Amino acid sequence: MAAFPNPNSNAGLKKLDEHLLTRYYITGHKASKDDITVYAALSKHPPSQYVNVSRWYNHIETLLGISGISCQGSGVSIDGLVSTSEHAVAGSNDGVAVVDNDKDVDQDVDLIREDTQKEKKSAEERATSTKKKICWESVLIVIIPQDCQTNMKKLEERLRTIQMEGLIWGASKLVHVGYGVELLRIIATMPRNEKIDVFDVLVGDYISFLGRFNVATAGLHQSLVLINPNDEETDMKKLEETVRSIQVAGLFWGASKLVSIGYGIKLLGIECTAVGHLAHLGRRVGFNTIFKEKIMDHPYVQSCQTLSLNIICNGITEEESHSKVFSIVCYLSTKDNAADDDDLNLFGEESAAGKSGLVLRKLFGDNPDIKKTEETVRSGQMEGVVWGASKIYNVGYGFKYMRTIFTIVDDQLSLDTVTRNTGGIPLNRICKRQKPFLNSLKLLM
């Protein structure tokens, strides 16, 4: 059972803020009656200096405005409101015990408990009365630092303190792309605004003020696909395997369920998430086009429909569980380069003003033209710059980046000039000098 001082005092707010630093809710992994108890105990919106409490308060207020909170929770105690005597705990309808250290106010315990219950009920009634349909929008955000010294973990902590109406942060992951450089991948959800693009505001008016970054975004659209088979003898397992075999860049399959509609006939329901623009065979395709071509025209299928899911996205399980390098392409012919693995072999002397850097380029589509992307990166080559190895990184959710290393061998050439011309990220070390770069096109053939 969680215990707090009176949340309307500075000490109570401070402890509550520390408690919520690593948690979304008071107890457990979803909103419960414990959250309502603390929410009702607060006499007003917490001061903005308590960023974690403010975030939590806004989130609970939003949830109450949508559908209420039904989970019971595991119990919470608040100092100074109700006695901890066994009689008081047993008499509590919600299993919440609240501590009072002043023996002189024992006679007022019942009145206080009654007032607290009224406040909680009033809070829920206010939320119900203002309940309205909220259409949620989710977006995937990838943040790329402009130097290798940016602490992306601290950046995420600052990111989660951003307060916008209805903003809910979801799953996140730091993706290491070598040489001390990390990308932050995180999901954000907000109520749709018909007048403005709320995510443009989030990036332009909030994230941009946290530092100098390159930010890429892609919308997350979640749907439920309902498939009606031709007859009751259709092999539903094989039908599901057929659906899941559809491979389109940006399309991810989720949970599925067979729903009986009588007479031995079952519908196959399967969730899916589309990230950004779908791409298939080198062309952009619409969501409905994919299902018409790949599902509705299938001989097993009699009919198919898709329903948009108006839910808060917290991530795709498979994509959150792993992200890794899926391909390695080396462009230098030296023997050492075959063993080039990030900073193990190429890091040389550390320097406050290193003369090496890396360039990241996003790859598009289900079959990206790696050769063309590599040519584009290296076309900016200038005298005094030696290009190193390249690797392709899967950041997840269909985001893939090609990373290419460069080292400046001309003392008269500045790192700022090269990074400005290439859009590269400066490193605080000087990579070991390699043999001159050979024609990469020959090595790729």
C-alpha cells in the first residue's frame, strides 16, 4: 500500500512527485481507484514545478473525461485525513487507509471520511457530465541528435515533462547506431484537433526548444480487420496465415480472434497497425488498396471490412522487443574493415575537437535502393575526406537508416565544414585512418 503526506502540502507534493517520476499511476500499471483517491484529495491543480504530479493529474483528468476508471487498485494512504485504526480501515469502502497522527481529531474521522467520499463521487460525476467522444491520434517520433555527446536518456526524461492537453507518452526505445550516437524512438498520443496539427505543435513549439535535433515522425493508424470466409469448411488457421503473410512496408499485424456467428461460421478478427505511408513494390499504396488486392480478392474470402480503432497506442509488441542491425555493407577493401564493429576498431585518440563524423540517411520503402542512397551520400565527397564503412540499422516500425563514417585527413579542412555539407554528426574522437576509399560501385556489383 502506497502512503503519502497530505498532497496539498509542499512535503506531500514533493513525495508524490518523486513517486510518479518512474510511474504512470499511483499503484499498478493502469489507472485505478487509488488514482481517484489522490486526485480527489488535491484541492486544485498541482503547481507546474511538480512536473510529474502535473502530468499524472492531467492524464487522470483526461481518463475521467473519457470513460471513467473502474480498476480497484491495491490501496493508498494519505496522511492527515482518516484514522489508521482497524475500524477505520474496515469501514473504508475502497480499501484506502488514511493516516491521522492527531489524537484530538478522532471524533471527526467519520465526517472527514464522509467528505472525502463526497469529493471523490463529485469528481467522478463532474467527469461523467463532461464526458465527450475523443478521437485519439498517435504518432511515432524518432529524434536524431546533432552530436555524439547528447544524453538521450536525459532527453527522454525532459521530453516526458512536456505538458499539452491530453498528451500521453507511450513506449520508447534508445537505438544505438555506433560511436556513442543514439536515436530516441518514442510514441505520443493526443486527442485530434480539427483546427491544427497537434503533433506539428508538439515538435515545433516544444521538442525544438529542448535542443538541436533532427526529428522524423510517422502516424500510427490502428484498425481491426474482420474477414468472413466463403463457407464453414474454410481452414481459418490457414486463412490467418495467408493474411499474416502479406508483407507491406509500414504494415504490422497484431492480435487475432475467431468470433462465432452461428451455424458453424466464424469470422476472423485481426488487428493491424499502419505506420506512415504504406509502400509495396516500390510504390505508395493506400490502406484499402492493400486489403482489396490481397484479402478481398482471395478465394477463401467472401467479404472483408476494416474498422478504425480509437484507442491509445502504446506500441507494437514485436517492434518494442527488438531493434537491431539487419544488414552490414562494407565499402573498404582492407582486411581490418571486415572486423569493423562500431567503436571497437575504428576509435583512435580521443579529442575535444575530433575530425571524424557519421552521416545517417533514412531508407524508404519495402525494398530501398541502398546503392543509390550510398551514391548520394558519397557524392558530397571532397578532397581531404576519407569515407569509411557503412551499416544499415533497423530502428523499428519500418524506420531504417544507413550510417556512413567519414574521417578528415586534411588539417586545413574543418569538421564544421564537412558536417554542414553532408548533414553529418561530429564525433568527439578521431577514427583510425583507413586505406584510401575504393570505388564502392565495383564492390557492390
